[in-house]
Amino acid sequence: MPLISRRHALRLALGAAGAVSISTQLAAKNQRSFAPHPVPTPVKPSLRSRTAGINPILFWNSTAMQLDVLDHSIDAKDARAPGPCAASRALALVHIVMADAAAAAYDCDFKGLYVRGGRYPENEYADVFVGAAAARILGHIYSTPSHTHLIGSQRQHFLKSFDSRALAAWNAGLEFGSKEQFTSRWQWDKIKSAALSSFNRARSLRRGEHDVDPFNPDQKFYGVNWSRVPPLLPGLQIAPLEPGDPPPEGDRDYIRDLEEVRVLGAYRPQGPTVEQIKVGLFWAYDGARLVGTPPRLYNQMTAQIAESDGLSTPEMARLLALCNLAMADAAIVCWTAKYRYKLWRPVIGIPNASDHPDRDWRPFGAPRTNPAQFALGNDAQRLTALSMLGGGERSWRGAPTRDLLPYDRASFTPNFPSYPSGHATFGGACFNMLKRIRGERELTRRDPGRLDNAGPFVSEELNGVSIDNFKNKPRPYLPMSFTRIERLIEDNNKSRVHLGVHWNFDCEFGSRSGARVADAIYRSAYRRYR
């Protein structure tokens, strides 16, 4: 499928009819990148058909990823799962619903997490039942007209591949997905309060304490109350999974990591280093328009690996539910620690270092990919959910820019404390869970970290379409290959140092904490019983 032009993409995807347009763009973009399950071409089914060969888990996983992008591309006031904490919980809940529906509809070797017992009686349409349950919970989470339009469009694509006798299964799936055991775990007022209730600059800071990015002084703080959100795994104890204390200022490890990020993560007016592009930007996903959040990237990679491994539909449901459940509860662990320690980020720590402070240092920064100022028409007036993560546009009212953006319009440091790294915690949780599941299977049991035929992987930050945050042109198409899951974890960790937004110990300890979350959840949820 040919790629759309970047101006056409931005005009369509971010205009008044954003939902349908973004859905179309993403289908086109995903064909070139991850696209574990592109939108199917409608076919005329046989009257005897019971399935259209569609994997409902991959189809609705892809839909959930599109909703994450949409949520970070429309007006901020309409976002329903903004930022990495809320996004990870939304994605986890839809995958839990699909796994529980799969346990009820297929011949599985695991039981549901929230709904156990009972069988869907007409399981020859199990795919439709599972798909309907996913659509129903997505509609509960993403409730604005733009979101529901996208969900409805996907529903049409999905159902066109089945005969009319599947309608009963669809209705049964809708009823399953609306169960209180699921819907009660997403209450928008409470989610919004935990993620977005904030304050501006702290009035009296202790040395070493987090503050707003001086290049984006209108920041508020994201996720201040996320520690109050209950884990999705009932009874999960948060404290034993936390990363422990960070090294104090002056400690040998602190000094080493300060000097490392001072060099590797610095902004260079002449242009970024190769590592800042191939590692830093590849993994960024800092809530930018048409890109979304880090859990989206980890989902895309996990689904691609799972497809390469040949997982069945029930196996895929269980894997993605466990990976997303681990990421969602890892967010609670991570943000609890962030606001306990309130550690400053390099953008504050290096100019104020006790030894060799550099007042002129600035990080390469989290990228405002696909910036509004390079868009067309009145889209330059739009504030997206990126504004909630520290990348607000600060009352920009100018005409679209033709060529270049200044530093403070192009990059930012995320608006929550440094320790531990959210990216590293999410990645550690997801990819260690993936290794756990691969360790169960005959084909990958001997070396669950080895990746033979899963790549290459394409990041939406480097897909040949997304617009650079500094220059008004598409970034290059740079697919990356990885031979081991451990390398995924390592590069994900390194990426935050190359962007200059984290200390290395943030990533090292965050990744370990995420792995502990994955282990705790693996021992308790979706256990195989045969």
C-alpha cells in the first residue's frame, strides 16, 4: 500500500473528522511498520463458514493501538486515557476482557481473571464473541464521538468477514464485555483525577528535587495521584516491587551517570548523534501526535514476536493480557516511587551539579514529533494530550512554520520525576513477561530470549512518514533488527539517556522493578492448569 503524503496525513488525521481520518492513516502506516493484523478486505463468506480466518485478538489489539494514537492527536479535553499511566491501564483492561472472553469461548488451558466459569454455548463463533467483548469495553473507556466513530468503523470491518448468523455471538460478546467486573475498573472521573490533578511549580524545593522543565515553564505534573489507583491484579502488593532508593548525589554511581548523560544526551545545534536517532528516537513515544505512548510500542513489538512464534488465538489472548496487565500495574509501582523520591532530571541536575555545573547544558529532549506548527490550517491552534505530559504549546497562535522550530517548541523534558524511568519499567515488565511465556513453549523453551524471525521492527518515530520535531520534513525510514529480547530491554533503557531525559540508574532500577512486577503477575494471573 503506498504511503500517504505527510501534508495529506496531517490535514486529514487532525482535522474536524479526526477519528475516521486517523483510522485510515494508521492502517496505511501500519502496513509498512508493525501491522500484525491489517484491516481485512471484506470477503463474501460461505454460508457454512464459522470463521473468516481473522485473529480477533490481533484485530482488536490493533484497534486499541489506533485509539491510543487518536487519544493523543485530538483536542486534549477529549482525551480519555492520556499519558502512559492511563494508556497502560486502558490497554490492559481491553486485553483482560479479551483473555477472559477467550477462556469462555475457546478450549483453553487457563481461566479468566475477573470472570471465571461458564462457557459461551455457540463457540463456533468464538472469534466474534471475543471481538464484541473487546469493542464493548473499548467503548466504555474511549467514550467521545471521535473515539466511538473509530470503534464503529472497526466493528464494520470486523463483522463484514462473517455471515449473518454471527450476530447472536456478537450480542453475547457485548453483554460479556459490559460486565461490572470489567467496567468498574475504569471510572473516568477517578482516572482523570489520578493522572491529571496537579499543581504548578513546587514552592520550596529541596536540593535534588524535581521541578518543571525550565524550557517549558508552564508545565504541571502528571500522575501525582496515580499511587491511589488500585492494581488490576487483585491483592497485588506494591511496596515489595518498588525499585528501592536511588544513589545519592555525590555517590560514585550518580557521578558516573551524570557524566554519561552530560555527553550522550546533550542537545547539539548541528544535529543529533546516530545513537540519539537510532536508539533515542526509535523508542521515544512520548505522547506525540500520531505516535502515542510507550505501551503502544511494546504492544506492537510483542504482537509481532507472538505472530512469528505462531501463537494460537487463545495463546495470543493470554500473552497480551499478561503483558499489558504487567505494564498497567508497573505504572502504579513506578509512579508511586517517582513521587516518593521526587528526583530531579538532568535538565535541572546538570546545570545545578555540585561538581562542574553547566548552566548552558540542555538535553536533546523528548520529541514533539508531528508538531502542530508544521501542520496546515487552523490545526496549529490545537492542544493535544502531549500538553498534559509537559509538551504543551504555551498558547501558540502563530501561522504554521515552514522550515524550523526553536528548541523550546521542538523538545521537552517530561513533567514527572526522574526516578525510576517509566519507559524502563514498562519495558522491563512487558518483555520479561514475554520471555516467561516463551519459556513455556516447546519451540522457544530452550532459549526464550532468542529472536530468529520476528524482525525487523519499525518505530512510528522513524517510519519515513512522521515529521521531525525540529525540521519540517519526514524522519528517515529506519527499521531495526534485534536478535534477543534482552537487547530490546537494554536499548529501551539506553534510549532515555540518549534523549537526555533520564539518568542511567533510573533505567537500570526501573527495568528491574518492572521485571519483578512481571514475575508477581505471572505467578498469580492466567495460570495454565494443564
